[in-house]
Amino acid sequence: MIICCGEALIDMIPTTLDSKETAFIPKIGGAILNTSICLGRLGANVGFLGAVSKDLFGEMIFEELNNSKVNTSFCIETSNNTTLAFAKIANGTTTYSFFDENSSNRTICLKDVVLDDSVVDTIYVGGISLMSEPNGTEIENFIAKESSKKIVFYDPNVRPNFIEDRSLFIQRFEKILSQSDIIKISEEDLEWLYPNGSFEEIYKQWLNLGLSIIVLTKGSEGAIIKTKNYEVTSRGEKVEVVDTIGAGDIFNGALLYSLSKHKSFSKKDLINIDKESLEESLKFANKVAAISVGRTGANPPFFNELDF
């Protein structure tokens, strides 16, 4: 089983009314939730581990998790209100204003959570849940406890306007990175984390830390995978973009789903995954993400919707 550990929230998506006024439509969201939904819809054995409010938005989140075949037994119910992320979409690019103080995501407590090694083999983490307190420390400590026996897939998914202490975040990033097996990072994230660095230098350092798979996404230009043995690239799909909300999260879900189907998907063997498997998984991830950007909000396809 894959466990997605982190935030669940509501994206407030802008729409223009007939009166020309702007209204906001609530859609389920959050980087970690989006990836769990994607995995569930594709047919993966996946559970969501995070705090979900008992309010009406939390009801929406639970409903979507259940409809998408995501195991909700790991969810932590809370009376705190759901985090809201108001989206601004311009030229296909989305930025957010977060309303998170005293919200559900701030109340996650993981010190008593134990994952059965015979059931759970992979943990997916990242997103805003690692950018604030006390939830950031809770998840950081949880990864440290679980990473020795489980594959860790990490996407920092940097939101600079949400990070209060840059140096503290970078320390956490480097610690989790050193415990990870797979990292997906965007060009924007890389530039923010390493303003004077180059990917060619950085990925080699990461491989030396023990990472097995390093993925760099380049927007419409596609993505590149680096391992100790191979380099694999895939161009982005040419589609009409409605918005890019959750595109990276859905890419991650599709990539993880495809990788998990290969025989070398284990903490011990992942470093030796073959080139064909990498190419197949990267192509699959790009195609699934391309479907999502043609829709409003983070809305990954179910497996029976795929025509490839």
C-alpha cells in the first residue's frame, strides 16, 4: 500500500458570473490529497494519512476520497476548520492565497501512528504540510521513523509565500531529501532552493545521498529522469490548458502508480530500475497530467477514462 501523508484542503476556483463579477467554486485540493485521489482513481492500493475537518468542506473531502477508492481509515478527524486556498489564474498559471491559521492541517498528530511494514511499502510526502508548524515537525519526525523500511517519494512543491522561515524550510528539505528514494522537483522549485546552482551538479549530489530516482519537471516542455544508470526524457503533451491546478500532484500520482507496477519497485531494488520502466512511467505520467490540465481544478482521470 502507498500512504500519502500531508494536507487536505479546499481550492477556491475563480469563475466569472453573467454579471461579470467573480465568484469562487470550492473544489477538493491539497498536493497530498490530489496525489492520493489520482492513485485511487488509477486503481492503486492507497490510503490518505492527514487531518480532515468535520465541517462541510471536510465532508466533501471524505466523499471524494471514498468515491476515488482511497482508504480513509488513516484519516485523523478534527473540529478545526478546513484550510482554504483561493486561486488566481492568469495565462494558465495558478497562484494561491492560503487561509490556514488554526485549520485542520495544523492539527495533524502522528507520534502514535504505526504503519504495518507488511502492508505499507511506500510513503508520499511534500506540499504545504511541511511548511508550517506544528504539522511540519510532526511529518518530518514521522518520515525519519518510517523511511528506513519504506520507499519515500518526496515533492517539496515549494510555495514561497507560505514559508515563514526560509533557512528552517531548507534544513527540513535537506533532511527529508537524505531519507528519500524518489524526488520530483519543478524548475521553479529548484531555482528557489538553489538560486546559484545547476541541475547537472545538483542531481549528482542527490544520487550520492542515496536517492534512486530524480525527476525534474519543465512545464509544457515535459520532464527528465536521472538515475545512477540512465537519463530518460519525455516531452509534454500538447493540449488546450484550462488551468494547471494540481497538475504536478497528478503527474506524481501517475508516475508513482506506474513505477509501483514494476518488479524492481522496492527500497532495495529501486536504484537498479531498468530504462524501459522509467520511460514507460514518465510517458504515462505526462499523459495523465495532460488530461487533468484540460479540466477545471485538480481532477485526475479514472483508469477507465484512459485511451492509451
